[in-house]
Amino acid sequence: MVRRNIVLLDIDYITYEEKPVIRLFGKVKGENSHDLIALDDSFVPYLYVLPSGNIDKCVSDLKELKEEEEIDFTVIEKVTKKDFQVPTEFIKLSFNHPQDVPKYRDKIWDLSSVKQLREHDIPFYRRYLIDNALVPMGELELEGEIIDSFETIESDNDSLEILKLSKAPVTGNTDFQDFRMMSFDLEVRNPHGMPNPNEDEIIMIGIDSNVGVRKVISTKGDEFEHDPEMYFIEKVDSEKEMIESFIKTVKENNIDIIIGYNSDVFDFPYLKDRAKIWGLDLDLGVDGSGVKFIRRGFNNAATFKGLLHVDLYLVMRRYMSLDRYTLERVYFEFFGEEKIDVPGDRIYEFWDNGGKELKNLFKYSLDDVVSTLKIAQETLPLNLELTRIVGQPFVDVTRMATGQQAEWYLVRKAYEVDEVVPNKPNMTMKNIKERGSNSGGYVKEPEIGLHENLVQFDFKSLYPTLIISKNISPDVLVKDNSSYNAKFEDFEDYETGYDEIDNLKEEEISSAIDDDEEYYIS
């Protein structure tokens, strides 16, 4: 058995011999930093069943359904969990494979003895992070056996280690780590307007990093060979060599985070298409895999296994309110400086004309990646902290809306206090009709005009404010009319009730704040 401490960068699962295998992608830090993939085949998917009546009747119905080969599960057990803080008996069903959960979900729900299914829509890799209290971008302590190879791992990285875990990983140091970051940007010859990957070649690939690599790879640049101002040009003979040099640069410098600006929509899709024309694979994944485009929000996110890709354009759209979100506009907002700009529709002219215009195009290409990296160094610490708080992969968090980040934070906290997560509202037309209309509160029509002697003018957001200030939330709903006028001291734990609430609030606040930092909270 060997032990390794890694910084957890990414996670997924694969199917091996009809079983799910969790893969943890990380970096063994230190003087000889290298990639490691940890494998865990011991974790299984599950969901909770809330019976509509007698729990034994529900268990019997589920077993009968299995005997009829309508569903297949591996373990069935009764468990007591909290449902809106009320101890409640659930049935926990475990399955062979994550795909079994959606496969059998409807058949289970159709049973008359089943009231609800819970936690049936949590992705398997997220379930693993939550149940094992793992913090992405923090350290993990691993123990297991080093193996020579494993299915789906086809990396040419000689220093890559593959570790088959003998027990579940443990969270170690969750402090910020130092990450090797690289920004990149493509320039494309576009004489016909919008670049077409089937026709328009890549003419420059700009690169900047925090590991000492700064260059623009291009098929031109001979005329600036003796110009000290143009030290950053790396001359190659063809577009194919340009792409190969880019791939080699990422691998040789052991990059953790690669950063682009609008790279989900333009740079990586374009680079993939041009690489395909030349018979090249963007095999930048730690396992030797290429780029994959996964739906995240309204766009497809360009992802690599174990190599984190951040599209800063999406980050800026979320955290800044600007009239436009060009790189030039965002850079000026951050640093108060104008960056070099070349009109997009004239890039091909600067390229074709050579001389001073070509020189300006090279400077523009370099300035793009330098600016992108500077913005990333200012903004990514916030996303790293959100990753630590939310407890979900960095690539996912950078593409989540704020509401989604809050949801996954609460799902994680629910598991910690043994609470079963309620289902998301399913607002289909059928559900809306079944619910009927809602009676709203009385609203007095205001008189139009100016008014004197206003005592108070107060708008409060309904749910967060009431939950915090008045302790009103679904978990304190009283269903018995006789209890409506109960006093607080009537309850058994009244002496400690308020203290427990205050302690919980303090715990949630302090969990998101470093001990060595001072914050003032009103």
C-alpha cells in the first residue's frame, strides 16, 4: 500500500465490467509534481423512497417488483432521516449503476405505496463528493495500490501515476494552493467576415502563463528575428506545427488551469476543427482524452479530464455589469488602461500587408493573452473560494448561476445534518392545474403623488428575510390549529433553542471565512 497527497482538480466516473468507477484527477505537489488518477470502485448510487403509508408494505411492494424483474436493486434498507427537521423513516435503495436510477425511477414512483422519491437526480460524481466530504481544489489523502494501467487511460505521460484506492479518500488541507495557469488566444485569417474553420486558417496562437512561458506561435515572423521588441515570436513552418506546438506547451509545462476569453464558444471549437483537418487530436486530458463539449447553462463547455478550462467571458458576465463585455472593455474596467486593439474585420489585412501592421498584429495577439491572464489572476481566487464553499468541481462552479451555487451548497449541508433534500418543483401544466390558484396577500393601492410625514418606507425580500428574522420557514409549519398560540417556553428545548439557532448561523458564517482574516458582519 502507498499513500499520496494530491490536490483534487477534477472528478468523473466510467463504467468498467458493468460497474461504475470513480476517477479522481489530481496533482501530487512538491518538487516532483506530477499527475495522478485515483480509482474507486466501491461507491454505489442510491435514492430514498418516502412511503405513502405503512413502510413494511412499501418494502414488500418493492421486493415484489424486483422479483417480477421490473426493477433491479442491490440493497434495500430502512433508514431514519430528517425531512424538514422531522425524523422520518425512509427506504434506501442502492443500485449497481448510476444509469439504473433514472431507468427504474418511474416504475418505483408508480407504486401506490410510494409517496415520493428523494435525491434521485443528484449526479453520481457529485454524490461522491458530498458523501465523502471532499473539497475540490483542496488536498486529499489517498491510500491504495499503484497499478500500471487501466481501461480508458491512454496517456503518453510517463510520470502519470494510477492509484487503485483501498479506502475512501479523506480531505486534508483545504487552504488555497498554487496553480500553474496558462492563457491562450487564437487569431484567424478571416477575409470573408466571420471565420469558417473549414476555410480560414489559424495564423497565430498567443500564450501567457505564470510559469515563465510567454509567446506567440505563428508561421510568420522572420522579418522581426533581430528585433528585441519581438522576442516572443515562435516561428513554425505550418498551421499543423503551430497546433502541435500549442499542445506540447500545455503538456510540458504541466498546466493545471487553461484560460480563454469566449473560448467555450470560439477558440476551442475552432481549434478542434482545425486540428481535425490536420489529423491531430487535442489530447490534453490527463487520461489522454481530447476535448469534450458538455452542456452547461446556455452554452457547451469545453472540458478536458484533469485539465481545468475557464472561459473568463462567462465569469465576467456573471460578476460585472457593463454595457459590453469585450476583452478591451473588461480590462479597462479592472486596470484603467487601454489595451492594444485591432479591428476584427481587418486582422487578415494586417496579416497580408506585413511590415508595421503585422508587427502590431503580433503585439495585439500577445496583449490579448497577457490581459486575459491578468484578469484571471484578479478574479479566479473568488471562484476558487466558491469552489471550496460549494464543494463542487471548479469547472462546474465557474459556469453555475448564483442560485445553482447556493443550491449545491445547501445540498452538501443537508447531508452533513442528515437531512433528505426535497425535490425540485416540477412546474408542468399538469402540476399547475392540480395545485390550483393561490390566494395572495392584500395589497393597498397607493395614492399617486408626494406624501408628507412618512414614518417608515420598507421593502423586505420575503423568504430570506422572514426565515432569518422571524424563524418562518417550511420546517416550522404548524398543522394543528391548537398549537398556533403556543409560547416558545412551552417547548422542551426552549432554554437552548435561540442559542442553537445563533450558533448555527455563526457556524455557517465562519465556515466560509478563513480564520486568519478579519471580517465585519452586520
